[in-house]
Amino acid sequence: MSDLAALIVAFPMLFSVVALLAGLVRQETGWPVAVVGMAVQVLVAAALANRAFEETIRYVVGGFSAPYGIELVVDGLSATMVLLVAVISLAVLAYSRVAGPRTNAFYAVYLLLVGGLTGMSITGDVFNMYVFLEITGLAAYALVASGDGGRSALAALKYLIVGTIGASLFLLGIGYAYIATGTLNMVDLSQQLAEVGYTDPLVQASFALLVVGLFVKVAVFPLHAWQPDAYAGAPDSVSAFISALVSTVAAYALIRIVYTVFTVEFLQANPVAQTLLAAGAVVSIVFGSVLAVSQNEIKRTLAYSSVSQFGIVVGAVALANETAMIGATIHLVGHAVMKGGLFLTVGLIATASGARAVDDYEGLIQQLPLGAGVFGVLALSMVGVPPAVGFVGKWYVVLGAVEAEAWPLVVVILASTMLTLAYFARVLERIFFRDPDGGRVDVSRLSIGMQVTVVVAALAAVALGMLAFEYGQMLQPTVAELLA
Amino acid sequence: MESLRPLAAVLVTAAATVPILASRGRPDLREGWTLLAAVANLAIVGSMVPGVLDGTVYESTVGTLVPGVEFTLQADLLGVLFGLVASLLWLVTSFYSIGYMRGLDETDQTRYFAAFAGSVASAVGIAFAGNLLVLFVFYELLTVATYPLVSHDETDEARAAGRKYLTYTFGGGVAVLAGAVMVYWLTGTTAFTPGGIAGLSGVDLTLARVAFGLLITGFGVKAALMPLHSWLPDAMVAPTPVSGLLHAVAVVKSGIFGIARVVLDVFGPETVAEIGMGIPLAALAAFTLTVASVIALRQDNLKRRLAFSTVSQLSYIVLGLAVGAAAAPSQASAYALVGGLLHIPAHAFMKLTLFFCAGAIHVETHTDDISDMAGIGKRMPLTMTAFGIAAAGMAGIPVIAGFVSKYFLLIGTVSAGYLVFTGALLLSGILNIAYFWPVVYTAFFESKDENDEKPLIEGVLGGRLFGHDAALATDGGHADDGDDAANGDHVDGDDAANGEHVDGDDAVDGEYDEHGYADDHEGDHGHPHGGDWDVRGWGGQESTWFMLGPILFAAGGSIVLGVIPDTAVFLEIVREIVFAVTGVRV
């Protein structure tokens, strides 16, 4: 079982091929293959996480030792990401049996995306990270395009163009780093970059390109423009899946690049870098929320909400202290659960009632109490009502900001509670305190899987809040090493 | 002492939400769950009172919330004070709610009762919070639980009031969180320690002031400190039991409670004096006291008048706490603290009586404005008597609860030497009489045929100089009433000649009332007023006992608290709290 690290990336890819081939034999066999694959993935991820939190796992691919070969590194942070990807993929599958696209091709690409995300999470080589970033991106573009109608295709095209630009910037950044040091291995890079000097223009340019490239993928304002269209144009299960995972793993990549490759010393030598990150954070939080308030379509509101929430994570990254990093991780996990849950709920509501606009949600509590109730719980946990997970992440980040005495960031992150309330209260008021229009609601179109998944998401949002402290304790050694 | 009781008190009411929601189609069963939860809650809280008075602190720890902060619920003296008030009055309000909601045949009653249960669970959670962060958790949950109650009517006005309420209270919550983070950062803990957290007394002055300011602002929103009070009058659009229990007892008292915790158990009175925040807070409280009373004079809607009265009375408590802090450590400080803290239960009983009366009037007669309430004492004698008793207590008349707390407050402010605040309290007493007496007067001593306009309510601000209003005339002149002209046998000015006019108001300043009728003209003139009120006796025929019982209980409670406050346990608890914090026994 020492090859677990490599297998966890290989399995989804394998199952992807199996799904494709199975489609040649018999239609609609994609879903069962995907479920089996994801179940295996969850088990392997759990096993990996169990070991990784005690001691970082290092695995060399193909026997080519570092720094020439590709190394896979699984520490607490990576293990969290891998487990998160596996669990959420399985949950979305539970939802999409009846609701989602059913073609084998869809599930083949779905599994490919899981493989890409997992690879991105555990790789220890920057170029390998780029490869997995592109695999993730291409699979995501294809999934977004899998919806019916021209809207999905257009959204996917926009996502493709902007995403490729982002990935290309990332590649350029890698190139510059390679020219400066001659190595692509992350740990080795960190040592070599230190030798080259953190104030060397080549190193600074590399940092800037890498960070901006990832900003595109994380959808930091103003590089976020692909996100509302992609989330709104994609089928509901795809929106849930990408919103929960793709930007999350991209944010993980940002953390990895900033702290493992460039290290805290780089940030200390270049205060402008910290300012860049903090500025991106502040602008995202504020403008994401402001734009979210004015949206008519619920999925676009949620997309802008993501822009705002990731601003909090990027802000935490800018702070460079332990408390903030733990907060960033908790918020990444929590947001994945909450945002994924919200998109699944929106999909459930749309399936039952056809409601896609915010105004269509009037009086939903009377027609669809389950969907309305779950939406309420998830929305409130996003706002930051304790003890749900949205609050805990924010607490850590705010505390980290106070420790770092970054007062503007403190004020903005605290204000984000009110800003988030602004766009969610609109929807909640319509759901709970208005009378329905008279649209027809057909509950029989909802499968058990759909209903169970959304309820579990809501319960998880609250439960994770209570468990977050223990998780923070477990993560602490990893974070300490990250910041060393 | 480790005990499950604080946790149980919170959980029993929170858990009641589920069966209430499940009993959607069976109103009697649903109400049964509410009452069962209320009784259980009161029993649990009440059972802790003797132990707490002896010095035991009951603690339930559920785990760690965030590093360094445990999720503790503790029933100490201050917690039990608020917890007992909330639990006892919830039971009373549950009965009242049943009468009120059924009397008006309201919609969405299940949502109402479920949200009510959630609100009380949060309020008890606030009472028993063991540190600032747990208090914050329940503070936010209280906002979430009470929002559906504010927007209950689902009219545009109700929704607007709900939005305002959410904005203000969540904003307050953010300020509390900011303050809590600062306290944690400065001292490494947020746990409540009687006399204040030790680490806060030596920190940098600006940071301490910022932390204090943030916490007071955050809690001050719910405590309706001016200028953060504006959500409260608008929230009066909610059903009256909500206005009563929540916006006169639970929600606003939780803000006050938060301020009490900050002043007594986070910073401690002496540290507050050291950082020089005692007097500014007292000044703000005194300002709120007086200005809110003045605004109340102008309100015609009874519930809005009561809302502003609440804003004013809550600041009595804040004044007591602030003067207690500013004068610490001394006996004056102890007196002020006792006065402020005792006003928590005293005001709760009195204000609840007043709101219950307003609600009963609304259900029975659909009257909301004071100008329509002339003679209503005939129709609702018990209700209006209770109103009168509670109003007297608000003004500080002896025998009723408000006098006892005011007495302590006055002694405290005088002994501390802050005569400005004593003056503000006395002025407020007069203003209280000024805005409550017209209601009692018009109910009992006027009738629909025979009532005057109330100058304070209906007069133009600033007065009239040369009235083009026909009512203004010099001695001996005529009021050009359409009615008078029709009848012709009234000559208003001929007081001496006719001997028919008995209204004392005529003699004042030459300003004439609209109707100058003597008693024997009642009903003679075919007034456009419509029939007078039905006369109902004193045996409870005016309304249902679901509503009358709670009204009389609350009024009775106000009298009991005014006559035997120590035996009624509240003053004893308050004396122990102050002794624990300051070391002075009063």
C-alpha cells in the first residue's frame, strides 16, 4: 500500500476509461462505474489522510528520484483536499442519478476531472501541477458544455478562453522560475529561489505570473468574469461540483505556491506581494457581494457569492500566520460543503418547480418545505451564524488578521458578514415571508438521492462547525511546517 | 459544579421546536408542546436558583468551540437573574399568545410558536453563556429565531421592519464579534470572571477603549441605546406577544445583559473606570432616557409609545451599570449597580403588563391609537387597571416594582455625586407620568362623546401663535362648532350664566376644547362618533382568561416585586451579584 499516493490519482483515470468503454457496450452505465470509482476513491483517500496527518508522505513516481523526477507529497493540507474531492464527488453522484446528465461520456469526463483535481492536490512538482491544472480545466470546460442548449456552450467557451489564459500565465510563471533555478521540484525550488535571491526581478516576475494565473482560476475580482456564466450555464450537478471543488483546489494551489515554493521569507522580502494578495482579497469580498445583490438569477447570485467568499481565503493567505492559514483551510472545506449544497438545493428546487430567478422563490417554504429549509440553513451558515462552519473559518481568519494587526483586512472580513447577509436576506425573505405566485410544484420529480444529499449537506455544514476545532488541532503541525 | 441543567434548560426549549412544527394541523397539541416546554424550562431554571444563591455555579461544558474558548454554559447569579426572568415570563406569554393568536385568528401560527420556542432557547442560552463567544453564538441565533416573528404579518410594513431588524441586529453582532476577538487577542480568554478578566486592566488604553466601545455598540443595538434604537419602534408591527416578550423582555434584555456582562464580568467596574468609559456610557444612557421619554409624548399609537418607553427604561439599567462602573469601588457604585440590575426584572414585569394590555385592547376592540381609546375603561376595566398599575410603576410610584429599582438608582447617583444623572432620572419620572397618565385618564375619565384632544399628541410642535383654528378664542368668545350651531342652546362662554359647563380645561388660556359639553349632555346630540363602549363588569367578561390571566399575573408580579422584592428572590439575587463583583454588601 505504499503506492497509495500514485494510485489515488490513477484510479479515477482508470475508471474514466472504463466508463467510456462501458458506454460502447451498453448505454447509461456511466453512473454505476462512477459510483464504484468514487467509493474506492473515498476509501483510499481516507486511508491516505489517516497516515498523512501523522507524517508527510513522500512518493517518487516511476523510480526517478527528486529533483529530476516527479514527487508526490501528501501532508495534512493535501490530504484534506483529496478527501474533500472524493467525498463531494460521491455526494454529487448521489444527486445526479436522476437529475444530472446520464451519458457515459459525461461520467468519463467527470472521473477525469476528479483525477485532475486529486493530482493537483498531491503533486510536489510545479510543472506537474500545471499539467493537472490543465486536465482539470479541460474536463471542467467539457462538463460545463454538457448542458442542453446554446447557453452552456457559450458559457463553456468563455470559461475555456479565460481559463486557458490563466493557465498560460501560470505556465509562464513556471517557465521564469525554471530559468532562474533550473529545477521544477517544489522543495528544491524553494531552496534554489532563496539562493537566487527574493528580490531578483526574475523571481518576482515568476511569483506575479503564478499568482495572477491562479487568481484567474480562483476567480478573484476582476478576473472572475467567467464564473457567473459558467455556473449559471452549466447543468445543476455540474455547477455544484465545480463550485465546490475547482476553485477550492485552485486556492490550495495558491497556498502551495506561495508558501511551499516561495515561502514566508519571500513575502517578508517583498511587501508588495502581500499587498497584492490583500488587495485582491478586499476587492473580491466587497465587489463580489455588491454584484451578488443585484442579480436576478439565483445561480449567478451564488457565483458572485463564491467570488466574495474566496476573497476571505485569499486574504487569509496574505496574512502569513498560523491562525489565518488554519482559517483559510477550514473556510475552503466549509465553503465547498456549503456552496456545493446550495447549488444542489437550487437544482432540486428548479427540478421541482422550474424556479430559476430569485423572484420565482416567493413563498417556497409553503410549496417545497424541504428545499426551502435546507436553503435557509445553508444560507445562514454562509452568512456566518454560529455554530455552523462559515463562522468558524471566519473567526480564525479574523483572529489571524488581528494578530497580524492588518486592520483594514479585519474590518473588511467582519463587514463581509453584513454583505453576505445583504444578498442572502433578499432570497430568504422571498422564500419565507411572501406568498407563492401559484406556480406548480411537482415533488414526484425529486429522487430520494437528491433530497437526502441536500439534507446531508445542511447537516454537514452545522456539524463541521462543531468539529472544526479538532480539525484545526490536527492541521496545526502541517501549517507550522508550511510557514517555517 | 458540573451539571447538565444549564444545557438542559437551553435544549428543552430548542427541542420543542420539532414537535411544534410536526403538530402543524393540531393546534391544541401544538400549544400543549409549547406549554410543556415552558413549564419544563421554568422548572429547570428554578431548580438552580437556591444553589446559585448559596454560591454554587452550575456549569456544562460541551467541548471546544475555537482554540482557547470552550463551549461552556454556566448558571451563575447574573445568568440566573436573566434566565429566571425569561423563563417565567415565557410561560406567562405562552398562555397570552394562545389567547391573542386565536382571538385574531392569525395565520402561520405554527411558524410563530416554533420561532417563539427557538427565541426563548436562544435567550436562555445567552443567559447561561459562560464566555463572550458562546454569548455571541446565542446572540446571533436569537436574531435568526426572532426575525420570522417580526415579519410575521407578511405585509410590506412587516417585511420592511424585518429587514431593518436584521440589518441592525446582525450589524450589532459583527461589532460584538469584533470586540470579542479583540478581548481574546488582548488576554487570551473571553471567559466571564466576576470583577473582570485580569488581563484587561493593564493593556494599552486605546485598544481597551476600542474593545469596550465595540462590545457596547454591538450589545447596544439590541439594548436600544440611542442612536441604535430605531429598529425597536418599527418592530412594533409584530404581533403583541412578540412585542411584549421579545422586544420588551428577551431581545432587548439580552442586549442589556450583554452590556451587564461586559461591565461586570469582562472588564469589571474598576477597569471601566480606569479606561474612562464609565461617564461617557452614563451620559449616553441619560441622553437616551430623556430623549426617548420626550419622543414618547408624541406617539398616538399605543404600542409605539410603549416602544419608546422601553428605549427610555432600558437606559435606566445602562445608567445604573455605567454609574456603578464610574464610581467603583464604593458603596455608591454598589447602590447604582443594584438599581440597574433590579430594573431588569422590574421593568420586564411592568412592560410586559403594558404590552399585554395593548394587545388585549387590539384583540377585543381593534383599537390601536390612544385618541380612539376614550372611555375604554368601561369596556375593559381589569385590563386598564392593570395598565394603570404598571404605568405607575414605570414612573417610580412606590408599592410597585419600578420604585424599588429607581430608589437604588437615585441613591447611587446622589452618593456618587453625579447629580446630573439624578436629575435625569427625576425628569424621566415626570415625563413617564406625562405620557402614561393621559392613557389612564382617557380610559377611565373620558368617554367617546366627551373627550378632549390631547395637546401633547395632536398639538402642533412649537404651539400655535395665532390660530386660524376655530377652537382658539378669548374668554367669552364662541367656539364655532358645527354641533353648537345646530343646537343653539350652548353658549360656551357663559359658564357663570348657564352653569352647564363643568370642563375645567375651558378656563385655561382661552383655548376652547372642541366639545364643551357638561355631563348631562352625554349622548344628546347625535354625534357622528357612533355608539359608546359596551360596559363590561369586573369579573373578566371583557376578554378571554388566556389573556386576562397573564395580564393580572404580570401586574400582580409588579406589585409583589415592589412590596417584597427580596422574598420574591430577585432583589436577593441582585444583591449577591453586586457583592460578588464589588465586595460591597448593600
